[in-house]
Amino acid sequence: MLDNDPALSLKGLTVAYDTEPVLWNVDLEVPAGVLMGVVGPNGAGKSTLLKAVLGILPSLAGAIRVFGQPYSAQRTLIGYVPQRSSVDWDFPTTVLDLVLMGTYGRLGWFRRPGNAERKAARQALERVQMAEFANRQIGELSGGQQQRVFLARAFVQDAPLLLMDEPFAGVDATTEQTLVDLMRELRQKGKTLVIVHHDLTTVCEYFDQVALLNRKVIGAGHVSNVFTTELLEKTYGGSLNQCKVACRQFSTLTSESISRNQDGHADD
Amino acid sequence: MLMIELLTDYTFRTVLLGTAMIGAVSGALGCFAYLRRQSLIGDVVSHSSLFGVMLFFLASYWLTGQGSKSLVVLIPGAICAGTAALLLTRTVVQRTRLKQDSSLGVMLAIFFGAGIVLLRWVQRVDPPIPGRRGLEDYLFGMAAAMTQDDLWMIGILGFLAILVMLLLWKELKVYTFDPLFSHSLGYRTAKLDTLLVMILVVGIVIGIQSVGVVLMIALLITPASAARQWTRRLGTMVILASLTGAVCGLVGSVISATYSHVPTGPVIVLASTLIFVVSLMLAPGRGIVSRMLHRSKLMSTIRQPNAGGDLP
């Protein structure tokens, strides 16, 4: 693995469900060691992009390279956090057991997890403030707790490239903060993270780089260069206009109320 | 026959051992079908296997002049027909806009229908095919028909299926819970899926003679559903379901042998249903009674005069 190679490089990637192309001629380069957000409207192919990189969905055309090598040789270098809703949380297993699944890849066939793996799993649970839940049934967790356990599993999996599918969907503020802290810690350790994200207001705060996706890549690179009104409009089309109107109204309202408050203070 | 006579009878001990093994194997494997919501797949394999049973029976007649009812001949037929039904379902789902459940329903109807047509024809054709008597027992099962050879066939296949399950325990577990994540661990998920379906097919076809093709699905799913109520761990669930299946198999064969002309399948189904209902009612935590108690306790806390303070 050369340091110069991008963590992930896609060239001309085209993916279709049945006869409908979802991703069309996608070119994307994710440099090693960055925190990249993937944003775009519903149906833009964000989750599809992650699944195509993992080889869960077959691509019709294009090349996927992971740290400079074809994907098939690098499968174990990619970690994955699926959408929380993609699994049955009534499955009979405990929180610790679920996190231990992250160690299965390096254990290889036939071997069972031992004390070293258990210790790593417990540490990961501590890291996401879920240590006291280790022996709970996974069905007893709240949405935010489920997401933290998923993250602990990815932490244990310890892959240099981590793909996360909407980890912030439907979680509370505490969990969101824990997730952000952990993502930053992982990046400091030299990991690369590609995260599908929905909330445009937090993109600048959370990510170094952003990819705007709507069937194709509209723009990708540093947040300051790419997260512009022009490119966002191109990505979201008409729907963003409404969003912008709402934002403008909101900002006038808040500035009005601020000035009113200041006026009030001045009167005092 | 009296119970004592039954237990000392050599033939009957074969039957007891056989049905207990069938129950234990299909109970254990059924947990995976239950957790993957694949009960319908199991039912398609079981019903479709009748077609394979009839084909292989006829083939043995054409080859030897005597139709064979040995499981050594008929189980391979059942495996072929069950697998063919599943492969056709997959092709239909991939090539057409039909959804999985409707394609499965269609395949079940086609294969089971063809099986019934062949069965009726074999029963009525003149001159009669030697060995045809008792073929109709494959519908609802007749454990007493089990021979020593059948027992060996059931034992070897069941042992192999359980061995695969134990060796690939953690792979099958993570694949069943989270197939997308197991893919990212580097597992060949398509192969794991095929393997899991294959051991499920084995877990079903070993029961076609004793339990019958119509009701075999009950011995696969009901013990798993009952076991799920009592535990929060997959390992415990598999052991409990396996024990439940074995007990149901034993009860079924004893009752069906004691009262002659009672088919084994329905008795086994009744026994497993009883255990299932008791589990639904009485299991701690998930059971209906336990949840009712919990709720009434909560209600009485709420009705106390100083309610509205801290969470109970």
C-alpha cells in the first residue's frame, strides 16, 4: 500500500438496478486520510455507490481501485457500517456479541473469538459509552444506541477505509457528538472515512471533503471549494431553491430578533 | 401394542432413533430458516420433494422392475426436486418482475401438483407397479415404515448438515444477522447462502418419510419459534429447538405406532404446536403471561397516590 495512492478511486463507474441506471459514469477520488461526506438528494445513488464499491452490487462498467489495487485483492481493507434499519434488531444476540462480529474477518474460517477479541470489543464499547450495555439483548437498544454499537463494531473491524451509510439518520444529539468525535479520532489514526450524509447544515463542520452526487458526481474535493451555492443548486435542482428560501427567511428572522434584542439592551 | 412391548421391539427402536434424529436436525437448522424469514422456502422444498420422490420411484421401477421405497433412493430424488424448485424460483425472480414470495408460491403449486398427479397415476395404473403400496404415506408421514437402511441415510445426512453448521457457526451467524456486513468481512456471501440453503434442504428431506411432505415445514419452524421465546442467544436457541424437535419426533412416532393408522406428521405437528403455545404464553420476558404481569405491575405503580414522580 503506497501512501501516494488514493484510498479509493472510481473511474467511469456505472451501476444499474434492473434496467434503470442509478450511477452514471462516476469518477471520484478519495485521498487517504480524509473525512469525506457524500451528499445528494434522495435516489441520487449514495447508498448504491457504497454498495458498488463493496461489490455487493455489480457494476456495469468502470474501475474501482482501493489503495491503488483492484477491489478484489483489497476486500478486507474496507470496513462497512450499513444502515441501521437494514438488520433485524430482534435477532437473538447480545451487544458484545454483535461488536465481536467485527473481529470475524481477521479470525479467518473456523476460528472462534477468544479473550483478545473480547477485550478489544469491550474497549470499543467503552469508546462509544456503551460499556454497561455489553450483556444486553440488542433488541433493547434505542436508535442512537444501535448506531453506537454499529460504530463500535466498525472500530473493532479496524479497516483503513471505512464506508458508512447514513450513520446520523435518526440519532439524538449525544450520539451525534459521539459519532463525530469517533470519526475524527479514526481520521487522526490515518483511516479514511466515506460517509453518506443528509444534513446539509453540518457538512462544513463535520467533513474535510465532500462529494456532491446526483446520478453522477457534480463536484468533489475540499468543502470550501465544492460546497458552493452554484454546485449545490446543480445537485439538488429545484428542491434546493425552496430550501434556500427557507434558509433566507430563517436568517432574516434570526438577525431581526438579534437586533431587536440588542435594541432592547440599548434601551436599558 | 403396549408401551413396554414397543420399547423392547427392535424395529420400533429404529423408528424412535430415526424420528428423534430428524427432529433434532431439523429443529436446529430451522433456527436459521426462522431468523432469515425463509419458512416459505422450506415449505417449497418440502412440497416439491414429492415430485422427486415419485420420479425416482418410477426410475427405480424401470431399472429394476420393482419400485424402491428406500430413502437411499428417494431422498436424492427429493433433494433434486427441491433444489430445482428453488433454482427455478431464482431464475424467475431475476428474469421477470415477479416477487420472491409469489414465484415461490407458483413453484410450490407446480412441483407439488406434478407430484400428486404422478402419485395418483402410479396408484391406479394397470398392471400395478410392484412396491407402490405405502407411497401415499409420503404425504402425511408414516414413521413405522422406517428401515435400518433409511436410518443410516437419515443419520449420515443429518450428521453432515449439523457438522457444516458447527464448523461455519460464526460465518452463518453473522451472515444471517447482517448479510451486508458479512460481505465487508471478506466472506463470499453467495457461497454462504448456497451452503445455508443446502443444509436446510437436507434438514427437510430427511423428514419426508416420517413426517410427510405436507407438514415437514412444521418440524422445521415450530421448534425454532418456541425456542426463540426462551432465550436471547443463538447458541441456546439452536440447542433448545433441537431438543424440542427431538421430543416432538419421539412423541409423534410413539403415538402413531400405538394407535395404528394414525399418520405421524399430524401428531408431530400437534406436539410441537403444544410446546409452541406454552412457550408463547409462559416464557419469561417475551411470554404473554409475563408481559401481562409486567403491565399490571406498571399500572398499579401509576395508580399510586404519589405517582408522577420518578420513573419506576
